[in-house]
Amino acid sequence: MKKLIAILILTSILFSCNSEKGNMIVTGKIKGLHKGMLYLEKVKDTLLVKVDSMLLDGKDSFTLSDNVESPQIYFLSLSKTDKILQFFGEKGKINIISNLETFGFSPMITGSKNHELMVAYKETMSKFNNQQLDLLKEKFDAAKLKQTQKVAQIEKKINNIPRRKYIYTVNYAVNNADYEIAPYLALSEIYDANPRFLDTIVKSLSPKVSKSLYGKKLIEYLKEVKAKNTDK
């Protein structure tokens, strides 16, 4: 009897903990998923940790939550698969609509301004990548026809694309310096850029973003880069 009571108390405690809602509520639907465990994860101290989970059994809708101290990248993952859906989490209500077959690719996500900005950024990066593919095809065709001068001109355009992407990223971060997407892009996309580019982004950050998770990481990273360059 005592053992049964202890189990009931423990179950009650666990249920109470799992039912607590954080300041970020993630709701949504994964069409085609009828059974499986869905996890909400984030990186903490360089490790990917699970912050909430939900068993989907006979339904495809879900509700997960976490206490967000500062906007950051979160992940939704499915048990027994290697599929991962990435999104920019922040305080408030976020809704995610996806399906099982294309889970992680082009989901419909609303409620996160940072995620909205990240999607817009990736769309432009995709255009740069498509331009590069088109130029590579042009170069191949020109080389087949032994058009040496045209090949050289195309190569010059191809070699200029990485610089254009760097400049676009810097400008995008500066123009959106009121959002955590700015330091995140600096850290994830142009961390190896000339320090003056990173410095430009840091100086443009709003006080709120400077104190955010990614803002602090960028400021610290820039200090390390400058120190290394001074020692050379």
C-alpha cells in the first residue's frame, strides 16, 4: 500500500512538472504522424538538451513549451528518425505546421519575428546559390566551345559571389540589429569574416540585443578574434 501511494505521489509530481507552461508555447500539427514521441530541444552549454516532449498517439497536434531567457534556435525532433525541424524560438505563442514526409523542410511557422527574418535571409542566400549554379553551367558551356575570354569573365563573377554574400549578411544584420537574428547570423554565417565586419555588427546592436544570448557570444567572440590578431 505504501509503495502504491509513493508511486501515485511521484506520478503526480512528474505530471505537475510536465504540465507547467513556460513563456514560449509551441503549438502545431504534423500531418501524417499518427504515433511517435516529439521532442523540443535547444543547445545549452554546447550540448543539445531536451526541454519538453509529447507522445503523439492517434493525433497529429501538439503543444510544447519552455522558459526562454533570450531568443535562440530550437529544434523539434521525432523519435526513431533523424528528422529535425529548426526554428528561432522566443517568448510568446509560436505555431508550426509541417508534415511527416517533409518534416524539417519549408514548414509554416508563425509567431516568431526572428524566425520570419531568418526565412527571408535564407531565401536571398538561396538566390545567390542559384546564381552560382547558373554561372557554373555557363562556364562549362563556354569551356566546351573554347571561349577563353568568356570563361575568365564568368570565373570572376563566380569568385565574387562569396564576397557579395558576406556583404549582404553584414548589411542584413545591421538593418535588423534590434533582433537577435543579427548576432546569430554573424556567429553562424560570417564568423570567419574580416573582424571589421563583425565589429560593424556589434556596434549596431541595440542594448537589448547586446545583452541577449547571441549578442553576448558575438561580443566575446570578437574580443577573442581581436586578441589573436594583436598577438600575431
